[in-house]
Amino acid sequence: MRLVGRRRVRIVTERMVLRPPVHADFRAWTALRRDSEGFLKPWEPAWAPDHLSRKAFANRVYWANRAVAQGSALPLFLLRADDEVLLGAITLDNIRRGPAQDGTLGYWVGAPFARQGYMREAIAATVHHAFTRLDLSRIQAACLPENTASRGVLEKTGFKYEGVAQSYLQIAGRWRNHVLYANLRADRRGRTEAR
């Protein structure tokens, strides 16, 4: 993995380029989200009626640019290096400085690209960037207890189970408990198993 450029964030992995979204991504993003709707919706907050609209996507791009400039989040699209096909997205959000030095990880992958190791590669690269370039100390992530794919990718990338948060997020319109994971830059906890 290497970082290219100083102003524009671009993380290059073995098979992908991770970079913030741009307006030209609209059609690819909309097509992938629409084609993956049944695969994604059980794990995500309810989609707004205009979720796939050009205006909503433009707002997403503006937010991403602002967040990167302010250092409050790092929203990245996953593009396959060979052909620049959009695979999904990963966001390091809620970046806190000062005594906390932490952030929260969220991600999704399109249905055609699931279980091919792309998200594992993206998480590893993003966490490495967060620890080495952003000087964060802790990255946390949460997922639904029954989301075994998400739990597995977190555990394979060094995240350790920390517990359960009651009514953590509204998913598909209902308040749902989530299992919490964390990855620490200087982790001395040893392996922890989910209960």
C-alpha cells in the first residue's frame, strides 16, 4: 500500500485504488447501489426516498470534500485497479482529535463483489492509513450480531470484539443492538473472542 499525492487522498492496494467520491461516479454508484439493494438494505439505515438521486449523490460528494478538508472523516470509494470498476465504499467517520485520537469505520460492498477479499483489503489499508498517516490510536466498528460476514472481515483485519451496544443504530427502520469491535494501534490485549 502507498499514499499518492499530498492534497488528494489516494490509497493504492494490491487490487484497488481507494479515493474520495467525485461527481463523475454518480452513474456507477447508482447502478451498483440499485443492483445491490436487496443485498445491502438488511444491514443499513433505511434509504431516503431520494437515496439514488443525482442531488443526493452531489450532496454526498460535497460532504466528502468538506469532511476530508476538515479532517472529520475519510470517505473513500473502492475502485478495482485494473478497470476502475466501483466495488463499494469505506468511510472512517467521526474522527476525534485531542485525547481520543479515534474514528469509526463503516463500509459496504456491492453484491457482485462480496466474498472476494476486497473489503478485507480495503479495511486493512484504511486502518494502516489511519494509524500511520492520520496518527489515530483507535478505530472502532459496529455491526449487527447476525452479520457474520461483517464480523468475520473485522476479525480477519485485527479488530477485536468489545461488547454489545443496545439500540445502537436504526437499521431498516428499527433500533437494533450492534456488536462492537475495535482495532488499536498499540494493541496489547491479545485475542478476544466474541460471545
